[in-house]
Amino acid sequence: MNRFILLTFTIAIFSSCTVYKEYPIDIYKPGDIPVPSDAQSVVLVYRNFKYPADTLQRYYKDDYQLRKARTNPDKLDSVLVTACLSELAKNLKTKNAFADIKIMPYHSFKRHSGSKLPPLNFDLVKQITETTQADLLISLETFSYFFSEYSESYESPKSNEVITANVWAVFDPARENLVERKALIDTVFWNGYDESGNYNKNYQLPPRETALRIASQLSGENYSKRFFASWQTVKRMYSIPPLPDFEQAANYISEGDWDKAIPLWEKYASDNNGKLAINARYNLALAYEMKDDIEMASRWANAAQNLAVEYRNKEDLKMILLYQNILKQRKKDIAKLNSQN
């Protein structure tokens, strides 16, 4: 009797001290845009639409002070839109997304504005695609950008920032279908630190126009990724209750050796381990995802959910349900990738 009470009390303490850590993994995701299989050519065009309130391209921020730029905003707009569309075309060509890609001139559409952005008329879409002999039309509907620079402070070094906001649309004239309309916002930041967190004191921040051009290119590159399968880094969570086996398993994970971590978690996956089994089952689900066995990962996640429901563990249940949805999406992505091959 006393041993049982002591064990129960110990497990309760362990559960309350559980540590959760993130683990980055690379997954292969299909393209988000359902491009028709018979679409071999595409034409890119700038819609040249501006919302009435979109006047910030004439200004920039200098230490939180709004200042007017000297550069002609219309000329700069042409340079940045061209950089954006060119980068989109380059990435689509590199990935063989289309056999033929054309870019229409910047002034193909006259500047126009309004409170709403209606889709292009399909008669006009067909006229453009027939003239350019394209199967699809990709329209950069509107493109906005804003540059900021900040002086060095005791908390951070001197830095620059560009925010781009744009709306894209993909038209299929043969089916008179608006395939996609997508708003994207990207932020690019420079401060002399590299991806590993190392600071280069000799780093030269890009001036305004250079930074805007780089950000515009990245905007086109980011949208191109919606057309083809690509590797993406995402983060997963695993748990480490304060037990030697879980801590050893965490060491194996840091070395990328999931096969050695699995048997350590399996020791605690049975029902008689109580709440520890929730952690073990959840970790096992992640381990099998890492081994590309999504079915087994789903089984362990479901087993973790059942036990979390039994113990009415709301926090663990919330995390498990989120992970189950992730695994369901991975199944769909894998099926989509297989159908594309």
C-alpha cells in the first residue's frame, strides 16, 4: 500500500516537472496551387493596382520618424515589380514548373486604384493569354513595400527592415477559373547577425533601394514555392519527464539516433505507467514520423489521446490533437506528392 502511494506521488511530481523541447525537421511538401496538368506555359503580368491609402512607397522610416524619399516612386515601383516578377520567373524555370514563361512589360496595365480589388475579367484574361500563347496567367495584382532603418542602441546593433505586401492571382482561361488569389506579407531584416547568431561588426547594411530590391526578389521567390514541391523546415515538440530513461532518450535525439530512443520510451508506453505513458506515446508518435512511418505515428498519437482523455489532461490533450491534425495533413501531402509523380 505504501509503495503504491509513494510511486503515485513520485509520478505526479515527475509529470509536473516535465520539460518540452522543440526539434526541427525537414518535410517535403507538395505545391499549394492546383495547376492543371495540361498547363505548359504561363504569362506573368503586373496589374498595377494601388489602394488609395497606399502612399507609403513615397516615404521611409528613420528611427521611427517618417521621412519623404528623394527617389521617384513610380520609377522605383517599376524596378521593384520587375525584380519581383523576374525572380518568380527564374524560380519557376529552375524547377521546370512550366515549359514556357513570359513576362509582360511593367506598363501593360495603366495605374488604377479603388477601395476594392475585383478579379480580372475573363475576356481580358483570354485576350492576354491568346496573344502570348499562354495556358495560365499569373497576375501580381498589387505590390506595396516600406523601408525602415534604426540606429544602434544598447540592446541591438544598427538595422534595416523591409516589409512587402502583395496580392497574387492565377487565372485558367480555358476553364474560366480563378485558380488562386493569395495575399502575402514578407519581412526582411538586416542587422549583421548570421543564421547561427554570430555578429559581424564589419557588416554593411544595404541602403534603401538595394534593400527594397532584395526584398522584392524574395517576395517573387516565396510565391514561386506555391507552384512546386519543396523542402520546408518545421518544428515538432517532444517531452522529457525527469526520469533517466527520458533524459537518455533526449540525448539520443540530439544525436539524431531515434532508433535508440524508441525502446526507452516503449518501456513507459503501457497503461499501468499512468500519465507517463502519455508522454511516452506522444514521443513515440514523433519518432515514427521521423522514420517516415506516418501510419504508426498516427497510431501512437491516437493512443496518447485516449490516455489523455482518460486522465482529463487538458494541456497534453490540446498538444496531441494539434499533432494529430499535423499528421493528417502529412498523409494528404504524401498522397498528393504520389499523385504528382
